[in-house]
Amino acid sequence: MSMVNIYVLNNSNIENKLLDFCVSEYEKIPTMQNDALKILDFGVVNNVENKDKKDNYYYITEVYNNYQLLLDAVEGISEENLIKVFLEICILSYKQSYNYIKVVPFHEENIYVDLDLKVKLKDKLTALLQSREIGIGTQSEDIEELIEGSSNKFNEEQYYINKLSEILINMVLKNKGIYGDAKTYRIIMKHMENNEGQEYKELFSERLYNLIDKLCNNKNNFINSIFDVIEQVNSIYNMSYKYKINKKEKELNFNIPLIGRSEEIKTIIASINHIVKYHETKNVILVHGEIGIGKTRLLKHIKYIMGIKENNGVKCFYIKNNKEETTKATIGQLLRKIVSIADKHLINKYKKEIMLLAPEIYGDGYEDNFGYSKLNNKEKLILIAKISSFLQEYYHDNPGIIIIDDMNMYDALTLNVIHYVLNKSASANNILVIIGYRDGDYLNNNNFTEFIDYIKDKVALNVHLRSLTEDSSAKMLRNILNVNKISDEFIDNLYKYSMGNPLFIEEYLKDLCNRKIIYIDEENGKWHKPKEHDMYMPINMKKICESQLKDLDKLSYDILYIMSFFYTPMPVKVIKDVLRIDKPYIYNVVEELVAKGILYSSIGDNGFVYTFYNKFLRSYLYKDLDASIKEDIHKKIVMVLEKYCYKDLNIYIEEIIYHLEILGFSRKLIYYYQKNEERLENINRVNEAIRYNFKILEIIDKLENKDEFIQDEINANMNLGRLYNSLSDKNVAIEHYIKAQGLCKPQGLLVTSVDIMVEMIWIYMDLGNDREIGYYTKEISKILEKLDYLTGTIKYLRIITRDLYNNGENDKLKDVCNYGISLCKEEHMDYKVGFYNSYCNALIAQSKEEEALNILKTTVKECCEKNYTKALPRIYNSIGVIYSDYIQCEEEALNWFKKLHELTKLEENKYYEVTALSNMGFSNYVLANYDEAYKYLNQASNIAAQNELIYMNFYNYVYIASTLYKQGKYSECFRYVDICNNYMENSSIFGQELAPYCILSYYVKSLLGKREEAMEHLLEGKKAFNNTNSIVKYKIEL
């Protein structure tokens, strides 16, 4: 068992310079694992009350191994052993003079000796602490230089030769049992230098005397290096001691500190502290740069600093796309970290969902159960929502930082979860997310590019990592080679070819070592200085690519050549089909390419997929092929991928488009653009769908025979109208509908014209443009007079019902509804239910609520008989509203709203789920069950916020504020009133939606003594319910 020293430091008692030194020096612990003392650990002591701690306590442990201090160890040992120890010290001094990484000032009080006479140096921290505590004058200056950086004298062998003289004299004195101090040493040195030391010959022994004499007069004895000292020892003691280079010394040292990023670190840490302190809504930091620029190293350093130095009481998690976990969604890493510290009740609440993404948490029996990959799209959306809720609930009470590295490689599920967490919850203000990604590579992941676009308003800091400066590159070179002196020529060449890219610096040095251009000289233990004509370095990545391809067999080459054609990662089965190889061992070949770092594997929708780890290698393989060969292979790939698309059109569709665009096959491109547009719409990627419609129009515009594609052009414009309308960009939507309408007229496409004009009328209704509504309504009427188009007639009647309802013409409205209902067939059930609802609205306006109820209940029965459950949520809600608002039977209303809530949970209908919870809240409010009312309304507002149904929250917030007012919680009430006021300023809210706000404003203004303003609000609300039996009307009148 080894003994250890443990030091505990309090940051309130040590200067910042020393603390900074500790943090930087011990981040890369293996740096210290040389002949000096091995550091076991360095970190921060976590207090129980971590949030409230004012002091940080740092600890460091070092192996002690029963070592003794040098002078204690040599007391009484034989001369032979004393010389063995001295030779070991000579080697240590050589390494200290030559190495770039300094350990401690070279002094006998910093040297340990074990029972086997092996020596090692005290670690820096111990030396620094001891110098502070006991004030060693001879060391303080050296230690100060050690913190600031290596001084020139540390780099000169002569300095160490003089130190060896001093150490040897003190060793001999201690060995002979004579007390010696600095004064004694200076006297002996003076005598020896003046050839007056004969009196010491008997004391030292003749051989020791001769050795000390030569060292003290080293200039006269041509001792110019530490190896000369060793030669003198060998000569005097008839020995053949030789410095042996161990294997580790011959290796390049890539385990180096972070270099050249101090400004970036300072900026990021400052931004983190600001965001955490003020709970900023802009809570995303982007860190990105080209491949090899040092992004991962920087992010890990930030994580290290946040754990060691920053005193902000927040948890910091680091996650990265892991090659060894390619079957798992990356979000599982974060879940595993959180589950280890989260509340058990919270974990159990979401156990089912967590198990799908991180099954190993629950034991060996679950580890192979990656159920999420088998889920359909709807089930995946549910999973995303649940995991997002888990993270939101955890971070609500536990502010934290998530560092996400290589996010451009992440799976869609992980990206969607992070997007939800950032944008859908107030608890997002408790989370700071640092995102790292590669420039260029991120364009290969559409999900990620869309994610970045979605969160652009949340970005507080965008750090673009640039190349290292020449000085920083030289410092990195010295660290890797662990040498002080490097020729300027070497540094210039390295910087010229690497341009300061850290990865390129490492790769070039590996290449030079592999070709034996630089190596450790066995004679002196120094790196061989290459001659100018030997100094070959690749101007670009070409040679590195060639080196990666060296010694590969033909099949490996063929696989890589084919893979260079693909835009997205591909599974092995596709590669097999393109190569027309049906051999099972191809899987082994691909895995070998992954093991060599040439390919990168990840998990996709269809299992393992593969692409190039080094993007330059893909370009290198592809660019030199003949154009005709490229065309043939692209055609072959399209043929292979189309076979898969016939089975499931969503698979590889974007990859097919990529190859067709290269080939310029217009007709096929239009077809696949249309199919991909449909796919994107189905998964709610509206902006991408819009882009593909424009691509269709762009291709058609360039065709000479464009008349053949008129229908495609019409459809694309109609799609654009519908999509822009869904984004509330209604004027642009109208423009595209007008273009589509213009294309229909010359072709006599009357049915399509009616469909387009119906859509335009609905938009003009939203815009309140009565003139255009009237014009297009007449146009539709004219066409339908001479056209037998039943669906068009039904759509036209639905427009008429809305117009009649807005004008209060209730009898005409009922007649039109009856006529519309009589026209509807099986396929028009949605319109039929719409007519029933409009009919009931007319009855309610005429105070015939019971009759409306009977019709709606009959409609429920008809929908159930015809298995048309899609319409049930709307009908259940209408029945509940009638019971609540007009018949004032709140218990019955609650029953219908609960039915609605159960139905929406089964069908995952978030709109009506929010509606049900909101109305359950209102009914409880009317019944004066204010706690229940608040619970349902708050739940409704959270779900609305999480699912971008923000407009529904005006109603929720009004009644939350009203509930809080009734409970006497006025300060909380006023907070929600402010939110409602913001809604009023930024949204159009009319009629009966406005009335509850008016009542709330009446309460608040009255409370503040503003009676006149209160009455104005009340009268404004009364107008909306003048001719109804609504409970809101009676509430206003009271």
C-alpha cells in the first residue's frame, strides 16, 4: 500500500496566482506522470450546501511511496550507492534542462529517494506550498519564475551542472554525518575553485574528492553538459553507466494543456456567469470552427473550470456523440447523468420513457432494449414531449449547464428534445446550453441546421474558433515534443503547412515520426534535428489522406470510393447493392475501416449507418474520378435507392434528390421534390416544405416544354399558399393562390379554381377584407351554377354560414345549414359536423340551448355509429360549453369536459386537451373551487406553451389571474394581468373572448380605486353577450 500526502486549500487563504496555477497545471494530470512525482488527483471538495458555499476547498493527493528526502536517504549509505543515487539525479537534471515541462526548482530539498535508490522530484504544488509556509528564501525566486513560466536559466545545462556540484557536496557531507548549510557549501566551493581543497580529500575519499573537484572546476575540465558529468563519474569509478531512453520518452506527448484560447475562455466564462446570475432568456452559447480547431478540447476545459473554479452552485454536464454508443440516442447520456442525482419520485414518474433511451440504468435485463428505434413517428413525438417534461421538471429546481459537443452529428430525437426544452418552458431560463459543432459538416444534417435556425433568438454568445497564432503553435509544438529549444525554421514550416490548426499540427508530427524524420537520438536522448532536405511536410491534407489509405485491400478501397458518392451516411446493405457484392464479410471490412478511424458509424432510422470521419478523405477520393465514371455511379446509386423508396418512400429520398440534382434529371426531380415536400409537411417542417415547392417552380421555369407541367406548377403554388397561411404570412399566401388561379383559367380547370377561391376567402375573412370576400364569393357562385361539383358547393355553403352568423341572420343560417347537411355524403362528414355546429350556434344565439344540446348529442351518436371519432372532441366541447355558459349546470359541464380530456389523451390531440383543461378550470372557478381551478388552468397553460398553442393561453391567464384575485393573492394576480395586457397589445382579441378580460380588468381597477376605468371595461365586455343567456352576461350585469 502506498502512502499519500493530501493537501486541502481554501480559496480565501491563497492568492489567485497560485489558484490559477493549480487549475491550469493539474487539468491534464498525466502531464505529471514522468520521473517526477505522480499526481493522483486534484479537484474541488463538494460541500453539502453547495449552492450557498462562499469558499471553495481544493484537494490534491500525491504518491509518497515511503520515499525519503534526499539528504535523509543518503545518510550512512555506501559510497557505491551514493554514486548510484547521484547518477539518477544527473538524469533528472538532464530532463529538467532539456524538457519543456518543468517540474520544480532543482534543489536537494525537492528530491526524494526510495528504498531501491530510485529518485524522483517533489511535485510543484508541494514545493509551492512549502515555500509559502516556511519561507525558503533560496527557492522563492525560482518558484515565482516557475509560475510565470520557464526562466532562461532553467533552460541552460550549465545551471544544472552547478546545481549538481552543490547537491553532491551536500550529499557527501550528510553521508559522513557532518551538518552542512549554505555557508558550509560556499566555503567548500571557494576552496575547491582555488585549488585549496586538499584538506577535504581524506573526508570525502579520493574518488569523491576528484569528482567534486572536476565539477567545481567544470570549465577547466571541459564539462559542458550533464552527459559530460556522467562520463566523469564513469571514468573515476570505472563504470559504464548509460542513459537509457524508455519507451514513453520516445512517444509524442499529446496530453498537453489547452493552448492559445485564453481570450475565448475569458469571454465564455463571463457570459456563463452573467446568464446564470440573471436567468437570461438568451441562454445558448455556440462554439464552432473547422475540423480539428480544438472545439472539444475547449469545451472540456470549460467543463473542468466550471467544476473546479467557478463558485455558482450549478451542475454542469458534458455530453458528446459517442462512437461506442451508436445504437443509443445521445440524449441518453444526459439522462444517465441526471438520473444519478435526481429526485426518485421524478425518475419513477418518467421511468417508462427514460428506459427507452437509457435502459442500462435499470439493470442488465434492459440493456439491449432500444425500444425507441422501433417507435413510429407519432410515438416518437410523444416520447420527445415526455423526456422534455422530465428535463423541464428537473431543471425547474436545479439550475444547470449542459455542454453539448459535436451536436452536428446528433440524432433527430436528441435535437428535438433540446429544442423543446429551450423553447417550450419557463424553466428553460434555469438552463444554460453550450453547443459545439463543426463548420461545414453541420450542413450534412438537415435536422441540426433547422435546429440552429429555430434557436437563433436564444443565442447569447457565438464563439467562432480561429486558428492558433504562430507563437501558440510553437508552444503547442514544444509541449508535444517536450523540448525547450526548437529551430525557427521548424516552427515556420509547421505553421505554414498547418496554418495553426491543432489537429493538423498533431497529424503532421505523427507523419514526421512515422517516416523517422524526427526521432529521439539514442545517444543523447534528444530529438533528432532534421536536415532541410529531409524536412518534407504535406502542403494540404492530400498526403495525410494517402497515408490513411495506405495498405488497404481492394475491397476496402472499393467501399470507400462508393461511399465518397453519398451525401448522407449509408448502411452497409446499400453499399453491397451498389457494389453488387453479396458477401457477409463486407460487414467486417466496414468495421475494420471504423476501427482505423477512416469511417464513422452512427445509428439511423434503419440501423447502423456509416460515413467518412475525415471530410477531406471523401473529397480526395471523389474529385479525381473521370466525369463519365461519376455519372454512371450516380445513376447506379439512384437505381439502387429507388428500390428501397418503393417500399417506404421516406427512406433515402433526400439522398436520391442529391444524385438527381447532380445528374440534372428534371422530370424525376419534380416527382421526388413533390414526395419530399409531402414528407416534410407530415413531420411539420414547414420551411423545408416551402423550399422544395420553390425548387419545383424553379425547375419548371427552366424547361422548354413547361406547358406539360402546368398542373405541377398549380399544385406547387397552392401548396405555397397553404403553407404560408399556416405560418400566418397571409398576404404572401394570397399571392401564390392568385398565381395558381391565373394558371387555372387558360386551362379551364374550374374545380381547382373553386378550391383555390375557397381558400382565399377564408384568408380574406381573417384579414377582414369584405370587398375581396364578396368578389370571390360571387365568382364561386357563378362557376357552381354551371358546374356539377358537390364538394365545391358544400365548401361554398360553409363560407355562407360564417357570413350569416357574423351578421346575426340566425334563421337564414339554420336554413343554409339544413341544406348543407342534406348534401353531405359519407366522405363529407367533417363538413356535416361543421353545419351541425353552426346550426347550434344559431340556436344558442336565439336562447334555444336545450334544442342545441339535443342536436349535438344526436351528432355524437351518428359519429360513433359511423366511427368518425375525429369530430367528437369539437362536439364534446360544444356540449360542455352550453352546460357551463348557458344552462349553468357546471357539474354536467365538468363531466363532458372530462370525457373530452380522456379522449384527447388517447388521440394525443393537444389543442383539445388544452381546451378541456381550460374549461375544467373555468367550471371549477364558477363553482368557487379555486384550488382545483388553478390546477387545471395552470396545467392547460403549460401544455399550450410546450406545444406552441400560445394564443390559447390568453384565456388561461385571464382565469388564472381571476382565480388568484378571488384567493386574495393580489401580487401574483397582477403578474398575470401584465401578461394578459401584453397579449392584448400584440394579438387581435375580439367579442366573447374579450369579455372575461374585461371582468378581470374591472376587478383590478376597482381594487386600485379607478372606478370609472373599471366601469368602461365592464360595459365593453357586456356588448359581446347582449343577446345571449351566457353566464358571463349575467356575471357582468351583476
